[in-house]
Amino acid sequence: MTKNKHHFNLFTSLSGVLTLLACLPVIALVLTAIQGNSDIFGHLIQYVLPPTLVDTSILLFGVGLLTILIGTGSAWLVTAYQFRGRAFLDWALLLPLAIPTYIIAYSYIDILHPIGPVQSFLAANFGWESQPAWFPNIRSVWGCIFLLSFVLYPYVYLSTRAMFLMQSASLIEVARSLGLNPNQVFFRVAIPLARPAIAVGASLALMETINDIGATEFLGVKTLTLSIYSTWTNQSDLASAAQIAIFMLIIITLLVVIERLGRRKQRYMNSAQRSRLMPAQQLSGTKAGLCLILGLITISIGFLIPFIHLLVESYKRFKYAGFSDYLLQASINTLFLATVATVITIAIGFFIVSAARFSQITWFSRIASLGYAIPGTVLAIGLMLSLGKIDHAVADFLEFKLGIHTGLLFLGTTFTLIYAYSVRFLAIAIGGIESGYNRIHGVFDDAAQNLGRNQFLILKEVHLPLLRPAIISAALLIFVDCMKELPATLLLRPLNMETLATQLYAEASRGTYEDGAIAALLIILVGLIPVILLARMSKVLNK
């Protein structure tokens, strides 16, 4: 008993330390913001925050509204109706998830550029000499809303489609027997029941929106995230950047509360619906064709058009200059960082969740999971502040006590970047491993203990083999997210070290779009991995 208690204390203590390390950036951010220069903060309140808050609010409202319309409409289309091509749309509507927000902005800027393929075609065939006034200006807040919505709507589509599938057929049949037409059934029955799922999907889409830095900068939208980045990079004012970040954390907290409330209600709705699933209505002729066209338009805007454009441009670039050395080095750096961060994140997540399994204390895992809700820019600023103080303290101690000059040990190294990735995506590891643990009954633990196994042997011989599928799935998602992460990588990467994401950002900033096409295409191809997994899960759900 004493031995088990010792393991219990060790697990709990180490889990608490790991959770504290995950929260360290936020703690440093809040303390620095409180101690910041009041004069600079007054300047921020008067001149910086008002326009950025306006643009951020417009962007969040527009993306939230449009993703709800597209995601909910698409989910109802492939759930409530049966038509030719429905099976294809069912999984193809997930494809925009493979494209990061900054890549879709990068692609459409190149496509709609005055010397891009669209305007060049119109000029050659219709005699255009300059861009007409009616031609859409993609470099605007409205253009940003449009593009982000067509790449983020799958968050709403996934959660809402799952809810539609779980809605009882008897409810739909009762509504139809009362004389409601299909539109009335959708608005008066299906939508009210799906509100929690819609809230969950929309809040996730909004978190991705507020985390974005590449798309908003490319499209000329001044958001809070971009203000934090520019305040640090252009003015080297870390305290002011921390103060702006606090406003972002307030917004993020509200989104997290909405998402958690939605999930709580969604669980209640799921438990309340145990009867047969809603049947799909058979369509044919014009109506079936219209449904297919609507789905194809959504997929084309969010995935096919940018993907084909990048494929063509990559081929041209590869045929002309081959695979350049700097792009090869960026690929190697990306794979190295993503692999190391994935292994570390999975290991930490496994340890925290396993500690909760043995001790029944779950709040460590809940706190450690909050990093996913923190934008990469905010997380990077928090790490600069916290690790910077640790760096100076260690350097001073070694210099004055031992006479060793070390300089900075953490900042400007790959350690800091991997730390950021681990904190940012720890929630994926914890969530995936927790779902795996939910399938392992406690009787396995009891049987192993009766056979004389301690907790470490139970982890090695029982839990790890059974958790292997959940760990692999979580690792794939973390790996892809690490490859796509841009804001934290821009701020924390070592000097002269580029990843595919930062290489693409640099090329787009210089206006050399053809050089960034290969990097963008590689990111998308890797991003297709979780989409394939989600599509397979969707097929299981349909069955």
C-alpha cells in the first residue's frame, strides 16, 4: 500500500509540475501586462486598440455568421437528402480543413492579382487594360471574411452533421405529420436541436480566426493578433504586446465558455436521442443537380481552386528551377521540429492523463488543455517573457558564481519553439489519450494489481498496448498542426532557420508567389492526413 501511495504522490506531483510549465507563458503574460508602462498603455488604448478591435470584431462576426450558414447548410444537405453525388460531398466537404488560412489567402491573392491568371485571361479575351471598379478586392476585411469562412466552415459542418445524424426520425415524422414542409422542419425542428453543435463548431472556427496572422496581414486586415506581432517586431515593446494580448485572452475566454457550454448541452441532447436515425429524402432531377452544384461550389472555393493553382505553379517552378536547397532545408527543419514536438507532446499528455487515471484528479489535465485556446502569437509572447527571465537568472548565476559566460540558453533556440508547440497542442494529446482510456475498463487495472503489477508496469504492459490507436491518431494530428503553425514559429524560431510555413510567409511578403507555391503545396498534402482520418470516422458514423 505504501508503495502504491508513493507512486500516487509521484504521479500527481509530476503532473502538477508539467501543468505549471504549460501555464507558465500565460502567468508571465499577465504579470508583465500588469507591470507595463502606463503611458504606452494609454497610447494603445487611444490609438491602437480602437481600430484593431473594430476590424477584429467585424472579422469575427462575419466569419462566425458565414461559417454557420455554409457549415449548417452543407450538413443539412448531405444528411436530410439523398441524391447522386451525395456520398462524394459527404467527405469532400471536409477537404478545406487541409488548407491553413494563410495559404488560402496566399493562393487567392496570386489568382486574383492584376497579372494573375484570372485578370490576365480577362485582359486577353475582353481587352481589359486595368482592373475595373466592380472587380472584387480580395485585400479587404470582406475578402478576408469570405476566404476564411470557406476554409473554416468544416468545423461547423462536422459538429452539426453529427448532431443532425443523431436527431430522432420520430421528431421529423411528427413535424411532417403536422403539416410542416422541409424548410419549416429545418428551421423549426432541426436547427433548434442542433444549436449546441453549431455553437461548438462556430467557436472553434473563431478561435482559428483570431489565431491567424498570415491571412490577415496578406489581406490588409489589422487585427489584435497582427497588432501584437507588429508591436513586438517593429517597436521591440514586449510589455505593450503583452497588454494587447490580454484583450485577446478575454475574447478567447468567452469563446471557450461558449464552446464548453455547447458541448455540455450537446452531450445532453445526444443522451436524449436513442431512437432510429433521421431518414434521408430522395431527390432527383433539377433539385438533385442543384444540391450537387451547391456542394461542388463550396468545395471548389475552399479547396479545389487554390489546390489546383498551387499544383500548377509548383510544377512550373519545379520544372524551371527544381527543388531548391533552401526549400529542402526548410522541409528538413519542419519535419525535425514537428517530429520532436509530437513525441514530447504525446509523452507529456500520456503522463498527465495516466496520472489522472490513477489519482482520479482530472483538473490538471483540464488546465493543461487550455493551451490550444491560446493564439500562437500570445503564447510566443508569454514564452519570451517567462523564458527570458529564466535565461537571465541562470546566466547571472553561472557568471557571478562560477565565472562561466553562457549567454541565453533558451530564447532563440529550437527548445523554445518545441516548448511552444507542446503547450499549444497538448490538448490534442490529452483529448485523444483520454478518449482511448475511456475504452479501457477499470477491471484491467484491478486484475493487473492483483497479479502484483505496480502502476508503472500497468502503464507499460496494459495501457500502452491498448492506447496505441488513440496515441497514433493524436500524434498525426499534432504533427500536422506543428507543420502548419505560423504565428509562434515566426516569433520564436532561431535566426536563419526557416520552416515551410515561415518560408511561404517570407515569399508572400516579398511578392514572389511562385517560389512559395511548392512550400504551400507540401503543407496541404500533409494536411490531408487528418482529413482522411475524419472522412473515415464520418463513414463509421453514417453506418
